Amino acid sequence: MASPINKIAKPKGFPQEINDTEQQIAQALFDLESNVPELKKDLRPLQFCYAKEFELGSGKKAIAIYVPVPLLKQFHKVQPRLTRELEKKFSDRHIVFIAHRRILRKPGRKSRVKQPRPRSRTLTSVHEKILEDLVYPTEIVGKRTRVKVDGTKILKVLQENYGEGSRV
């Protein structure tokens, strides 16, 4: 018999204990899988690595669900519907799905690394991919970095929303 715990696949090197947020999300995914017949076959193979709850500026909260990179495309197939259903269950929180990616450090002078570092494991590449995951149903069409006189930087992201141009 399947259980909600099977929905969590913790990566190596992470604490293996399950926090309350992860338990609630696993239970919600399991309930959706068992109660919604349209989502059943799509949700059955899906698992997530871990979940974190964040406090947003205006007193709101958001839950970031980190999923394994190989399963990200399968999550994208059901993400709009899954996000709606999970936001119903967690009514006061926003839900986002982010792929769990690894950043490899630059090889030093004395490192004996045999292989070059893949571009997908660089800090810049991982941060760009996280930004794409955050705005998933839309596409990023441009970025503007504004540097103020005091040295602070503001990144403005231009995104396209299903054919109509919108700026966020």
C-alpha cells in the first residue's frame, strides 16, 4: 500500500527527518492522487525532495517545493492544476515548484579534477534556472539590471504571459 511518505525523496547529504510542511504537502499530494481521477496517473510517479516555507514582505507566506531535476518536466505538465489544488488546501500560502539543482565551485589551481565543470552547475546558470522555475507558466523575455549610486542592484525581469506582453 502506498503512503504519503513515499512522495518524499530526500537527496544525499540532507537531513533525512521530515518536517511538518513536508508532511502536509506529501499528504496533500497523496490525497489528490487518490481522490482526483484526472490527476492520478500524472501524480503517481512524482516525488519531491524537500519543501521550505518562506515569509514574504507583506505578511504572506510561500511554500517552495523542491523537485528532482529529472521529474521537473512531469511536474510542468500538471503544474497549473496542481498549484491551484495545493493553494486551495494551503489557503494563505503561495506554492512554487523549483528544481533541486547543485552548484559546483570553480576548480582551484591545486584541484585535481579530471572533468571540467558543466555550465549547468555554475552559480549563474543555477540562479537563472531558479528564476525561470519561479515564473514557470510565463517566459522570461528580458532582464534589466539597474545599479543605483549607492551600489545596490535591482534586477527587473520582463516576462511574456501566454502571448500577451506583460511586465512584472
